[in-house]
Amino acid sequence: MLVRCLYASRPTKPITSALCDEILKQSRANNPRRGITGLLCFTSDVFVQVIEGGRDDVSKLFNAIVHDDRNKDLCLLVFEEISERHFGNWSMGQVKLEGINPSVILKYYEKAEFDPFNAPSHATMSILMELVASGAIISRAGS
């Protein structure tokens, strides 16, 4: 059974290129053998990640993320059964949200500020889907 998990968190340390590279390297090394795909998005103070795959594998990964000391204020936005993946082409894609057009955010949120903690979860997922459709992914690694 396929599931999708969308969560937001705040980093315990400033988000740097090195930190993102470390997370992506780890994801791209481990996710293919688990059948997990997804997308990591970030601003200077927020991580948003969507992970898709089998229920047990996604649950185990989410549990590991909850206990990862690089995160705090973790908020589960969506955990749902799905019939197909939206992010099946990437073991883990990446989007830096600070570089996107504010009108994309304003289309779904009350203000042109990316704040998944205070917005409907479907609005955050819609932003991510629009970014994927527009080709805003910084890097891709196939499954």
C-alpha cells in the first residue's frame, strides 16, 4: 500500500548548503532500496518534505526524522494512502523555496510568505505540485 507523508519542521542549526547536501546524500543513498521517493524544500528557517512509498517504509523513515536532532517543531501535515506517486521520478528532489515567485505562494496562502505551520496542508501540497510542474527543482536524482 502506497502512502504520502508531508511534514514541516524547523532546523536546529542554520540551513546551509552543506546541511542540505548531507540530507540529500543520505536520502539518495537509502531511499531507492526502500522504494521511497520525494521532495525536500527549504527556506532559511523551514524544511518541508514529502515522502512517498510503502506504508511501513515511510512510517519508519518518518519516525527516524522525528528523532533526528537536525529537526525541531516537527509538524505532520499529511499522512494518506495514495493510488499513485507524485514524486516517483526522484529518490529525493530539492527546491529552495526562497527563490520562487511570491505570487505562487500568494495563490495558495493568505500572505506571500511560505508558512506551512499556519496554512492548510492541501495548500502546501499544491505549492509543491506547482513547483514540480514548473520545473523549479534544483536537483534531481532518479530512483
